[in-house]
Amino acid sequence: MADFSITAANVIAGGVVPTKTAGEALVAGEAVYKKVADGKYYKAQADGNEEEAKFAGVAVNNCAAGQPFSLVEAGELTVGSALGSAGKAVVLSAAAGKLAPIADLLTGHRLTIVGYSKSATVLVIQSIVTGTQVP
């Protein structure tokens, strides 16, 4: 399989979401982590270091580095028809900012469960950050 192809224009938060500051340019639908060194948010990924795999949420809008953006940390997020169907475990991808089906994890990737697909269009964010590398 491949990363879920989330179209930024289809990302809709289900409620009020907090505003954060981006450390790099972000696109709606990208997974992010908070960098301890500067307190800003960057694209999360499964094949980086442990900090980069500490999922903090999904960006709801596009922004440039240093700009504010909204973030969904938990709950439902509409992502268009990217997820295909209900019942899929969704994890961080090796590609920065992307989400993938759990079957895409490879040896050495860090297991960060983002949530699951409630339907083809709705991602339920219930993250589990393990820090554990896949054997």
C-alpha cells in the first residue's frame, strides 16, 4: 500500500482546535510533532528520531514557517475520501507529515498509531506514541 493521499482542501476539523506556531511550511492534513528545542511544530515521521515520531496532531490549514496554524490533537477529522474504508489502523508514515496504513511500517520505523478510519472520509485521532522501533 501507499501513504493516504489527503487533499488539503478536504480537511475539516470537527470542532474548536488550538492554534500553534509552525517551524516549517505545513499543508492541511499533515501530521506534526512539537520540537522541544524551539516549541514549534514540524512534520512528524516514522523513520526519523524518537522526537520526530511523537505525534502531536494533524494540521487543519496551510501555513508558512513561523506562522500560526490550527491543529486537531484528538477526535474526528474529515479528510475527504483518502482513507478508502472504515476500520483501518492509521500510523505515521516514513514520509514526513504523511499518514499510512499500519501494513506500510518497515523494520526500523517507529510505531506511532495516529488513530483509525471511521469511514472512507473520517479519521478518528486517538494516538498512541510508543517510541518503539519495528523489529
